[in-house]
Amino acid sequence: MIVVTTADVAGQRVKQTSGLVRGSTIRSRHLGRYVIAVLRNLAGGEIREYTKVLAEAREQAIDRMVEEAQALGADAVLSVRFQTSEVMSGAAEMLCYGTAVRLEPID
């Protein structure tokens, strides 16, 4: 499965568009990680605990989007974007979306 942020893939053309596909996950703060993150926030610098949580959320959202694209028979997802939103205090959604397509080589 090809997953790109661009509207096309070099050497390929879109043979069929299957439509919008998306994947999302909602994550909440873990008490132990939250306490450490608060302490790091006081000291300044990167909050590695949250960096790791967000990286895991992005990967899960991508995996779910790819599953949806495969179910439609797509072999690529173009114009991939991410969006986050707070759904409640201490919990955020990570959304990944794009256009599912079938590609073919340009002759």
C-alpha cells in the first residue's frame, strides 16, 4: 500500500478513485506519564512521554485508514492529512484521512 501526502505518485496514474478513507483513535492521558510530563513541562524541553503517545496514535490511525482503503480494493492513499482535536479534558482524537485509489504505471 502506497500512502503519500501528494496528489500523485511519480510514474503512476490514477486508474480508479474509491473515495475518502479515514482512520482515527482517541487517546487519554496515563496518570503515570502525566505526572512525569508535568514535571518535564516545569523544567522545559521535549515532553517525550507525549511525543511517544502521539507517535503511537498516528501509527494506529494510519493502520486503520489503510485497512479501510484495502477493503475498497485500493492500492494507494493519496493526499493524506492528519488532524487532532480534544474530545474531552485529557483525551484527544488523532484522525488520518486521504483518497483511496488504484494506480497503474504510465506507459
